[in-house]
Amino acid sequence: MEERLGVALGLFEDAIQAEFGLTPVLENRMFVSQIVEALNQRYSKDLSVNFERAFQGTATFLKPDGGFWSIKEWGTPRRYVLVAEAKRQGTNALRALEGKPKQAKGNAIERLGKNMRGIDALFLGEKITPFVCFGEGCDFAPDSSILDRVATMNGFFPLNRVAVDKLPIDGDTLKPTSLFFREEPWTPQEMFEVLIAVGRRSIAYYAAEYGLPVPGT
């Protein structure tokens, strides 16, 4: 699955360069200390707010399978146009073919939840959350209750839809994300179509919000 996501991200990189004249830059991981530092800088004027790492030992980090994508020409601070993740969960279909009993369903979704909280923090102060996760495997079949765990992490917004913009409603800010989950494997082309939709919206947002240059438009 990671190889197929890699192919889709290669298509994404080429499309951003061709369509916008921009150079996507990949970071494979982001240290928790980077996120904490960025939060403290963003909210430095509010003395009632402070962010910190809980663990002061060896550096910890987030490492989604598809990494963090920013734009070279925009310099710093980095504006991330895409964060991509992939999760495969479920071996019971294979075990059934081998005549073995079912196992308890895996914990890939719990690990996803941890990453999503960190990514939410990364995009505090922005009006978008350009996060995409593709999930596949028999644990995500239509008759699997695991799908409700995924829906819960997405605030009960629909799955399998592109969602980038946060929604300010009645004083609350709702944060739907692009979670694409099903039993069948995702093809590179299917994944690319989602990734480029998220990237396009992110670029349009940053251009409008901060006046960042987009040569191809």
C-alpha cells in the first residue's frame, strides 16, 4: 500500500509543478518539538496559553506514510499543502482462507487517532486541515464496526469525501478531514485524484490568505 501511495504522490508532485509552477517539498517526519515551538510562536501574545512536550528524553516525531508537503518557493514559515497517511488493517480474510480462526481487529486506527491530534495542532490558526488518510483491508468492510471508529475520529463527517476547509458554525469550528476507507485496495490513480484535490484547495487558500505567489495562475 505504501508503494501505491508513493506512486500517487509522485503524480501529485508532477501535477503541482505543471499546474501551478510550484515545487512541492517532502518532509518524511516532523518532530513534536517543532510543532510545540510553532504553537508557542503563533500564540506568543496570549500569556494564558502555553504548549510543551510531556516527554523530555529522545526526540519524538510524527511520521505519516506520505509525509508532510510544503512549497519550496514560499520559504518560511512552511505552509503545508498536504499531509498523507495510509493504513492497512485486517488479516481475517486471509486467515479464513487458511482455515484459521479470526483474530481481534488491529490497532492501526488507534495509531491514526494519535497522528490526527498532532496534525490538528499543526494546523491550529489555519482555516484548513489538508490531511488525507487512505485505509484498506477487511477490517473496513461495510459490515465492520471499525468503520465507526474512523467516523468518530472524523467528527462523524462522511467518509470517502474530500474535506479541507474547517467549518465555523454557531461559534464552533468543525474540522472534517479526507478519510478514505474501504475493504478493496486503492489504486494509485484513485489516491492521486484525492491528493491533487486537497493540494489545489490548500494552494488556493494560502494564496488568498497570505498573498503567496502562484506563478501558474
